[in-house]
Amino acid sequence: MQSDPTITAALLRQPYHDCFVNGCDASNLLDNSDTIRSEKDSPQMDDDRGFDVVDKIKSAVEASCPGVVSCADILILGAEASVSLSGGPSWNVTLGRRDSLTAFQAKATTDIPTSSANFTTLVSLFSNKGLNLTDLVALSGGHTIGHSPCTTIKPRLYNYAPQGSPYLNSTYMAKLQKICPRNATKKQIANLDPRSPITFDNSYFKNLLTNEGFLITDQNLYSSSGSPTIDLVKKFSDNQSLFFDHFVYSMNKMGNVNPLTGKNGEIRLNCRKVNNAN
């Protein structure tokens, strides 16, 4: 974090993309091999990073206590540390997960929400993982830190977003158009939270109240008429402590989606490949 303040957001994203694909088993860390099609190649994970940091953590842990701590647990612990170091809450993490022996690229494509998913799709994908509307809103608050490629926001800026997409504040749009011109590539980035992009706080929800949600999925939490998420957004924008409490609860809930335990899976020695792989 001292050398790259944005790395905390990258490490926070990892458990989302792990746990939504067949459960919390570090399948998202596996590289391609003769028998594995990596989830890293799915469109929703195309911009994920921080894998090198996970490798360094794993190496340090293996040097201290070989074969004990799973990569799946490291992802959950890394997310907690990232939130805490960014000014957010800290919490006790349930441990004991084991690592998958394979990846699930097709599920990564279907089970992780796209940035343009409509509200109904978003609710359905969370519900499929046992996560309710409060979990959806609280966990979406993780977008209070981090950035995204300009290619993600361009459809909203230049009038080719999906029909029915929520309104984007015109002043905010003009600012984003300067950061992300029409010819911007994925190498050009913009902050998800224009107010405090490296501080974990409740400004994400304040942004939604003024139609400054960066992603379509963000603004949908406040723009879907009659949705109970509207009241939750208002409550979290008014009360940061309330948001923190719900975020911690929902992170623990998500971190226990279908984990491998007991003799299932393994404790990988290298998070990028299964043990005894060539």
C-alpha cells in the first residue's frame, strides 16, 4: 500500500470474484495449464490485479508454516487488511477454507455481475449465493475505493449504454469525459469514487444520491423505482458506522459461500497451480 495506494481495492475485489464462482476456494487464482482454463481470462475478471501481491503473501506464509494456510483464506484475510488499512472497519475472519483443484471459467462468465447488469439481474446473482438485498448494497459499498478502466464507463458517457440505464449527473459526466475521452483505452482509468478514492468510507452512497454512481450497477441501487435498496442507500449515506457494521456482516457471509473444508480440495503451495502439477 505504501508503494501503491490503489492495491487495497484490487485485493478487496479478489474475494468477490472468488466466492461468486463456485464458492470461496481460490479458483480465481489458478493460471492456465493443460487441464485448467483460468478464470482470469473471463471478461469480468479481465481487469483483476494484485495476483503478484498474493504470491508474495503466500511465499511468506509458506516459509513460516508450510502447508497450513490456504490461498482461499489468504484472499479473505487480504481483503480485511485492505479495508482496515484504508480507514475502514477491521473484523475477525473465519478460517479453515481449502483450495480448489480446478477453475471454473464458464461460471466466472455467468455468475459474476457485469458492470452494466440491470437491477433484476444483480439481485438474482446475489440471491443465488444466499446474499440478500442488504448484502448487495453493503458489499457494493466496496466501490468506495479503487478505479476502473475508461472502457467500462464509456457507454454511459457517449450514449451507447443499455436501454433503461440510470441517469448520470451531467456535471459528473463532463468531468469523466475529460478523463475518459471517446478514444480512451482500457489503460486509461478513472476513480470509482470521485470524493475519496483511496479511503474506505460511506461517500460511495453519497455519490448515488446525486446520480454520481460510476457503474450502472452502482447507480441502479438508487434508481430502480420502488426498490427497497433506495432506503438502504440513504441510511448508509447518513450513517457510516451503520454501513461499516453491515459491510462486515456481509463480508463474513460472502466469505462463507460454499467453502471447501475437511479433506475436500487441498492447501496449495503455489496459489497459481494445484499441487503436484507440472
